[in-house]
Amino acid sequence: MTGGAEQYRREGYLGLPSFCSTEVTHALLSTLKTDLVRGGVSFDQLKRKHDLLTAEAVEVYGMQYMPLSTFLWGMTPAISALVEHDLRPTYCYFRMYRQGDVCRIHSDRYACEHSLSLMLAASDNKPWPLEVGAQHIETPRQRADPDFGDEAYGAVPMLPGDAVLYQGVHRLHGRMTPNPNRWSAHLFLHWVDPEGPYANNAFEGVNILPTAALAMERA
């Protein structure tokens, strides 16, 4: 077991500075924005309210914009190698935060057994931490809190290209510190163990044809 995989199992999260080239993250964000503009969709149309957030935020899910899902699937071998265990992708989404935004402390549903928070870009390149609780919890909590209360937690400052791998179901997490940037763009990617208790969440929302129906010959 590598040091990173051991730390991830022990602490429930792992900071991954410079995980992805900013040339790639900026290109992904540029492609998303260009396609939205081409389709006549503004960011304001994509804002939604959420119990975790103090203000509306722009969100785009992988099933709405397939290049995000493709990114998730393509990342699967790398994340499997990091945790030293075979994983299957579930779902992903893009979110844009504004200055002063926070994300209340919470845990995730079962499709988020292994999660990656990746910062794509930030207007002012100011680090914004993701905070993760020190205590393993067995089941997701159906609430969102302003802080961790008496529980110890770790904070990982994030800049564009940085990522944090964390156990979304079993660790409380969020962003208590208000966003110092005018805006920041993030991608959240999720996986499950195909032999674990949440395996039925794999490839969430995707209709996968049976092997016999995959033949590509001309009809």
C-alpha cells in the first residue's frame, strides 16, 4: 500500500495539489462555457437553490453535459490506482461559487463513497479550503451544519488544478470559510466499490446495453 492510499484509508481524505494541469481544467471550463453560449443557455438559467448553500449556485450535471461524464469515466483508472482498489464511476457535476459563498458541513449520499473535489479555475487565484471531518460516520447525516461543532477536522487549501479525494459518505465535509474569489469553478466526481454495499449506484443515470446488443455491424 502506498503512503497516499494508507493516509486516505486512515484519515478519510487526501489532498492532491496540482492534481490536474490548469491547461486541462481551463480548457474544460472554456468548452463548457462555449457550448452553453452556443446553445443559448446563460449561467443565470442554471442557478439552483440548495440546502447546503447560502446562495443560489450554477450547477451542471454530467447527464446534462456528457463531456463531464466522460471526464469522470476517464479519471476512474487514476483514482482506482490512488486508493489501490477497483472503482466504478457514479455521477459528477459542475458548480460555480461566488465571492462570500460557503458550503455547509454535510455528508453525501451512497453514490459518493469515494469523491474528488477538483478546482477548475478561480478568478483571483486565492486559495479556498475544503474542510473534512476527522471522525468516521457510518451513515450519511440528513442535515447541513454551519460548522463541525466539537469534531476535529482538517482543511486543505485549494487552487486551480488542486484536488481533494475524500470519503463522501463517511466523512463530514464542506467549506466554512467564505470564498475569497469573485468566482471559482469546481468539478465534483464520485465513485463506488463495485463489490461494496453501494455498488448499485455505479453508472448512475446511464442506460448500459447488454453485451449482446453492443455489436456495431451494419443492420
